Amino acid sequence: MTDHTQGKHRSPVLSRRHFIGASLGAGAALAFNPGFLAFAQEAALITRAIPSTGELIPAVGLGSSATFAQVARSEDISALQSVFARMAELGGRVFDTAPSYGASEEVAGQIVQGLGLQETLFWATKLNVAGRGGSPADPAAARAQLETSFQRIGKPVIDLIQVHNMGDPAVQLPLLRELKEQGRIRYVGITTTFEEQYDSLIQVMRNEPLDFIGIDYAVDNRDVEEVILPLAMERGIAVLNYAPFGRTRLWARVGDRPVPDYAHEFDAHTWGQFFLKFVLGHPAITAVTPATSRPGNMEDNIGGMLGRLPDAAMRQRMIATVEALPAAPSA
């Protein structure tokens, strides 16, 4: 995600080296936007049920790739502490990470333990130690990666672990099911954000017992609507969405244009909320986890699960609006 608010959050420098053991209150020094807070108090918080259990989770959370990962690699991680605190205060709980996101999983574990949030967050991470050159994944290496993830979050049960980007599901899904049977993880899934892997994902969805999938989906990236999302609904599989902003693509397309006036009909006041509400308007989507490193962006993203959502006709209008914009410049 590209940071899409212009205001800067100033907070004291908090180095990764000095963070562990620090006692930080989740509400410390967070200045709310008064208008947003008033709306948040009145609007309905959108939650979605995990089909395999019926458990409700908030529909917008936090991811840890992109700018989150960049800040996690730095010495000053205080902004990420504020992001987690702001999310928790506004009702968000879903956090998605992966060992392959640089320092994200490790730093996030330190932060949530320092804030005392490890038991309230819905913590989702991933597994991928697939062998190179088509060789099978090493089960011992996979188990070692899983144990590291448990150590980082600091609690005995992880809510969700997914095989990352179709990484040898024949080896790694059974390992996750084994941990689920032992009560160490609550939900099992598999992810991909690569179109060339969609056929393999569909095959796994049809043949394996899954609680979740994780996919790439946005107003200008709707290929998963053809088979994957309907199949998830048919099979009772929850769906996490990782790229509702098309990474940086949609921000480049909208530029400094104002949000269309009709967006107020479904309580979207920013482009970020426009994009999030489009995704959540699809009934297959369980939660969206855009990454950010700014607490102001976290607040804006939470606004995407407040109030009304667009219906099918409105979603077509949203598609037309985006399709009429200039294409994003090539990287």
C-alpha cells in the first residue's frame, strides 16, 4: 500500500533494540480526527463470519508487507507501534504477516506483546519453505519455520497459518493440519497473489479441506471473481484480501482527483475507503488487510468497515469510474 494521507504522525523515537520490555499503553498520545471519531461512534462496524466456524472478525485489518516491512527493517519502529494501537482502539483485530516479509513478523511480535495485544489480535501468518527447482519442501525446515513463528507472537495458539504462494501444498498443508489437530493453530489456509497460480489454487480449493484462502483483488483487478470467489462461497472458505489498492497502482491512477460525490451514498469519504468498500461489497470477502506504516492511514482504512457498503449496481458504477481514469504509468 502507498501511504495515502498527507498528515504526519510525530512520535518519540523508539528503537527496535530498546522496544522489548518497554511498557507502552495502547492509547498513549493518539490524537483522533474528531469528525471521524463521531462517525465511528455512530456507524455500524462491519464484521464477517468465518464460514467453517461462524466466528466473526472485523472486516478491515492490517497487513505487513510494503511500507510496513520497510519501517520494520529500520531502527525506529515507533510508527508501527502507533499503527497497532490505533487499529485496536478503533475495533480492528486482524493482522496478516509472513516470515518472508523481512523483519515484519519478528517486529510485529515484539510490538503486540509490548502493547498486550497478542491475545486479542487475530494473528495470521504463513509457511513457505518450498524446495528450489521443483524439489519438495523439507518438512524439517517447515517445522522449524513454524516454531519460529510461534516464538515471535509469544502465545501457544496462532489463529491462522496459510501456505504462502502455493508453496508445495502436498507437503505443507498436512503439516498445518497436524498442528490444527493438536490445537496449536485454529485455521488453515493457502494463498497466492500470482495469476499464473490460480489454476493450482482452484485445484487445492476443490480437493483440500481449507478454512481460508488469501488472494489479490481490487476494483481494477477482478479475475478472481470468475471462479475463485464463487468457489470459496460454495466450499465455505473464508477469503483474506491483500491488495485492495492494487499496491501503488490505484493511487497512481487517481492522483489528486476528488472522490466522486456518489461515494457518500455508501459512506466512503476517501479513495482508500472507496477501494476497500468495493472489495468488501463482494460477499465472498471475509477481511481485507492493507499494509501501512502510518497511524493516520490505519484510521482511514478502518473507515472502510464503517457504515454502508455498495450494492451490485453501485459496484458497477465504481468500476466504470476507475476504468475511465488514465492507466497507471509503467514501473
